[in-house]
Amino acid sequence: MSKNLVIYFSAGGHTKLKAIQLAEAIEADIFEIEPVKKYTKADLLWMNPLSRSFREVATRKSKRPEIVDKELDLTGYNKIFLGFPIWGWAAPSIVNSFLEKHDFSGKTIVVFATSGGTMKLDGSVKSLIPSLSETTIVKEGRVLNGEWTKEELADWAKDL
Ligand SMILES: Cc1cc2nc3c(=O)[nH]c(=O)nc-3n(C[C@H](O)[C@H](O)[C@H](O)COP(=O)(O)O)c2cc1C
């Protein structure tokens, strides 16, 4: 039987909440991408050029923040939902760190996100491509800002 999986990164908790709600709505397993060094409030001051997150956006094509090494067996998961906060119209580079550590060949990844207002996911999807094999299908899901009921989430997810 095919299973669903929700994978997420969340620095401040917003995406985590959506990931948990989505996993509950579609009865999926859930996996968190965890940074070795947790993000502090100061790290997340994204308008400040000296903050960690600003620097990670600026260096996202060359640098890979370290993630906690956790076991993940992707066998049997056909559809994988991948969520994160939009950082500078793209995915945080820690998501690239994660994708480069695992083999998503032949899998379908549906991207979702939270944001401070950006509703477009095309830049985020584009930023993930260099970290994936040619046989991985990446689909633009949606930005899940605002309130979503379980039924709305399940309804949205089933057609992807
Ligand atoms: C470094 C950084 C860059 C961001 N860039 C954007 C952006 O380009 N567009 C946007 O709408 N929000 C942006 N945000 C806001 C986050 O996407 C938003 O607060 C998100 O919901 C945080 O999710 P989290 O609590 O799961 O970390 C940025 C936040 C950070 C820290």
C-alpha cells in the first residue's frame, strides 16, 4: 500500500504547525529536518545583513547548513510533501542540505510553504532542483498561510 510522508523544516514554528496539520489530515508519517545549530530569534532577523538567516540566503548556492543526521527510509512512500518557510523567494538552503543527503530518485515531491506574504512557490521549487536527481518529480503545491481545516487540507492534498 502506498504511504504518504510529510517532511518539513521550520525555524520559527509556523511551518511545523502546518506540517503537523497536513500529516494528520492525510494520515501521513512526518519527519522534521533539524539543524545542528537551532535558530535563535536573532538568527531570524532576515532584514539584518548580519543575521545568520540573511547570510544563509546570500550564500544559498554555495553553502549548506549542517543538519542532524537522522535515519530516514523512503521505501514505500510514493508522494512526499516537503514544507519550509520561504526565505528570499526560495527554500532555505538547509532544505538543500537535506535533499543532498537522501536519494529521492523516482519519487514525487510536492512542495508547500509558509511565508510572510509571498504566495508564489516557483522560486522555491527552482532552488531545490540542483539538489535533486533527474528522475525526481517536483510539484508546486501551495503556500499554506492562514487557517486551513483538516478537510480543506485533505481535499487539497488528494488531487496532487
Ligand atoms: C531569512 C528569511 C527570509 C525570508 N524571506 C521571505 C520572503 O522572501 N517572502 C516572504 O513572504 N516571507 C519571507 N520570510 C518570512 C517567513 O517565510 C515566514 O515568517 C515563515 O512563516 C516562517 O516559518 P517558520 O516559523 O516555520 O520558520 C523570510 C524569513 C526569513 C527568516
